[in-house]
Amino acid sequence: MQTFGLSAPTIPPYLQKGDKVAITCPAKKLPIPMTDAINLLESWGLEVVLGETVTASYNQFAGDDDLRARDMQRFIDDDNIKAIIAARGGYGTIRMIDKVDFSRLAANPKWIVGFSDITLLHSHIISNYGLACIHGQMPLNIPDASAYSLETLRLALFGEELAYEIAPNLLNRTGDSNGILIGGNLSLLVATNGSVSDVDYSSKILFIEDVGEYLYSADRMLRCLKRAGKLKNLAGLIVGGFTDMKDNDIAFGQNIQQIIQEVVNEYHYPVCFDFPAGHVSNNCSLILGKAAKLSVKQDGASLSY
């Protein structure tokens, strides 16, 4: 496994009107057509190509593992496709990822877009190819997505300025840092630990989010990362949405922000809570694998590239 430092990231070519983009489904099957996504992408001047997986079904998946891998491979190998957008997350990417040859991305970089289960893809291509990718809204989420979050996706894809100002949080830890932005869904980050898709966290700004987890489980996952040495040498930490968190009959006794604060309390890098990204309608886009600047002050925080 290769690891990439601050000087090494590769930024795929930003999109231009007339470019072809593909929608594929590497995990769970779709319950609705891609009409909204097609209309949105076409309004940006893009040509949309749909993969076989968009209409495929195999148990809970968008076709069996081989079909989902072939669909991804088709778009990786097609130099006319400038971005590959995952239609949704769910579960299933880990079942097909090792059937895909990603090496073509080194010769012909293109954007891989998605979040949630797609964290595995992001981590894999950052770790092995130093290639930036986009954590952002997916086609399934478009009907419920905020207009602003969709605009941030357009900005990210077309290479326009992307910067955020975040409201203050009493649990924030102040400071300024620079580093490559990595991360995504906490459950998937833990699932990649020790694998060929694992990322070097040292000197990186880590973003984390999750949905529907028990508080004790989130605590355990964070402590797994800590015990693996992942949290010790970060440049900074950004905490996104941890939505629909659950508790046991006997209360855990801490909310998710308190859990995170305790786990990283001994470290000294800046920490920003309440970043608008994750399983939320205002899921603002982040360019992972690209150098970023995080500044956390008493009166708020900022993230820029």
C-alpha cells in the first residue's frame, strides 16, 4: 500500500460543460429512478451515462458483486467519462471493491463522488493512487437535498471556489492547521483499518460522520482508531453529522460530541464540531485527498482549499 503526503495529491481535471459523467451503484439497489439526478446534471451542461446497476437488483444489492464491479470497471476504463457518481450508499462496496482494477485512474484521473458506504472507495483511491475525490450528495438523496449542498457539489466538480464558515461550538478546540483532508463515514473508516484501502492519517485533517449508530458503538469505533494510532498525529479533526444516534435502555451517559471530545482530549490539534456534511439534507461537498486549511476560533471555524 502506498501512502501520500502533503506534496503528492493528484487532482482530477475539473469538469467542463459537455463532459460525460456516469452514475453507477456499487452497493445497495435503488428504489427510485434517477430522473432528478439526470435533470440536475444536465442542467449543469453534463451528459449522463447510466450504468447497468442503476436498474439491477440482487437481494438488497444493485446486482450481484460481479455486475457491480463490472459496472465500475467500465467507467474507470472509459476515458470519455470524467466523473463517476455513486447513486447511493447502503452496504455492498466492500463486497466488490477487490474485483475492480483501479490502476487506470493513475493514467486517466477522474472524480469519484459519493459518501457513506462510498468512503471505502475514497479511502482506497487516496491511499493507493493519491487521487482526490468528492464527498458529497448522491443521486438518491437529491430530492431531499438542500439547494446549497447541491451547489457545493457543482462548485467542487467544476473547480470553483469552495470554502466554508462554520458557527462556533463550545466544544471546539481552537487552532490553525494545514493538511490533506481525508475521512468520511466512521464505520467504513474502521472497516478499512489494516486493509489495502487504509489511509495514512498522520498530518492529515480527518473528517468523520455517521448515522443510526448506538452511542456505545461510536465510542468503540473511535477508540479502535485511537488504539491503532490513527488519531494521535492528526493535523485537525472535523466532526460532521452524527444523525439518528441511538442509546440503550441504560443510558451511555455521553452524547456523540462529548464522546469525541473525550477520545481526543489528550491531543492538541484543532477540532471543529457541527460541520454541515454527512447524512443530512445540507450535506456540503468536501474534496478529500486535497490539501486544505482548517482554522478554528472562538467565534467560529473555517475550511478552505
